[in-house]
Amino acid sequence: MFQKLVAVEKLNLTEQANAEFQKRAKEYVFYDDIPAREEEVIRRAQDADGILVNITTQITANIIKACPKLRYIGMCCSLYDENSASVDIRCAREQGITVYGVRDYGDAGVAEYVVCELTALLHGFHGKRFGERPLELTGIPVGIIGMGATGQVVARALKFFGADVRYYSRSRKPEIEEKGIAYLSLEELLSKSICICCCLNKFVTILNEAEFQTLGNHKILFNTGLTPACDLDVLKKWLAHGDNYYFCDSLMALGEESLQELESVSCYGGYSGATYQAVERLTQKVLDNMDRFLGTERESL
């Protein structure tokens, strides 16, 4: 059991989550806002032995070192690798602090978002239409950049509707290729696809000037990641051509709110992976992580 567990920022979990956290701590404190400064995070967390964080607040080395009792950081959001994490995991490890994050809870909603928006654009359901005639997904060449959990769900959904799905990632995925989804080099993928879906981790930028030149025009680009996957200045020039389309769900993924003013940009300002079902899955995984940590501690006594 934690002596003091603190949710240092607003957590997008179920209404029952706080009651469950209370059972696992002698004292549980939660905040329903986003701390504006590092100093405020330290004030909230400095006497806690466990803290919970969402995606918004960065838990830096300064914060970690200012919390001498801290032994557990629970990320109530995705943790894919140390470089893209909102927690300085290297510093936490050096201080003997356990960090657990969550994976694979909101991917289904992201896939539905891509299918919904792409289908609407191809058919012209909402006024804007990609081509002169309505198009089905059948046979449309779609390239997926990044074949992690989200990329795989998006790929399966598009293939189900008959799209010609190919992919590029840092490592080959034989299990994906066995399902008829071909691997291409990034250059081939960009040049041969009508639609590109970037399914990458935070802070990974893969599309720069050369990549947009290879991609060319009269194309559709999706970013399903949490931060922009492309150079925003180059993106603006690409969109200025007039027949290119860009989709992302959140303002964080968009990068610049001014992009919303462009007719060829669609960003509704939410998180397509934050469905009711996804929040239920996320909450349970956060609780499972806490129980795993507490159980490990008991075993080591």
C-alpha cells in the first residue's frame, strides 16, 4: 500500500478510478487540472511515494530528484519507449523508482477514425471529395508508416474494406506480411500511395522536404500520433498546392492551431482513441500496473 498517492494532474479515467486508488493508499490526493509549472508539480508530489500522471505533464529529472520519497510513477497514458515518454525514465531508474505505462487500449478508435474520415473524403459524404467521382476503399493504395500496435489495427481495418495496404517501419513485421500487407521502402511507399497514415510515437518526425517531394500532390495524409510526424513549414507548402488533404484528431497532433483555418485540414480537437471502451481498458491497466508494483514490493520484503 502507498503511504501517499498523488494524481498530479487531471486523469482521463473512469469515475470509479479514484475509489480504487483510495483502496491502495493510506492517503490519496488528486488534482483535476493541469499544473502550469514544474514548481507546481514538485509542490504536489514532493512528499508522495507514488504519483499518477497523464500525457500532458512532463515529469522531469528536476521533479524526480525533488521527491525523495518517490518509489512509483504510474503513467495513465501510453508508454512506447523511453525517448517518447512524458517521464524521464532514465533518471527514475537511477533513483530506484519504478515507472509503469500502458499500451494497446485506444487503437480501435483510431482505426475507426481513419476509416471514417478517409471514406467520407473518397465518397464526398461531407461536401469535400478527393476525386471527380466517388471512390470506394477497394483497391485504394494506402501506406502505413509505423507498424506498432496502432499501425497494425489501422492496417487491418483498411484491408478489411479492400484497400491495397502496404507499410514501412524501422523493422520488418513478418506476421503482418503474412496477411498480405507488403513492406516497401519509405520512398516507394510515399510515391506509390494515394493515402499515407503516419502511426508513430511522440516526437518522431519522419516527413521533411525530400519526403514531401517524393509523396507528391493530390494525396491524403493522416497523422494518428500524439505529435506532428512532419515538418510543419513543409506541410504548409504541400497543402498550399490546393489538392492535398491532411487529417489528425487532436490539437497536439496538429502542432499549430492556425492550420485548422485551412480548408484542406481536418482536426476536430479530440482524441479518437479516447472512447468509453478505451477509458475502461486504460483504467483497468493502470490498476493492474499498480497491483503488479505493490505485489512485487511485498514479495521482496
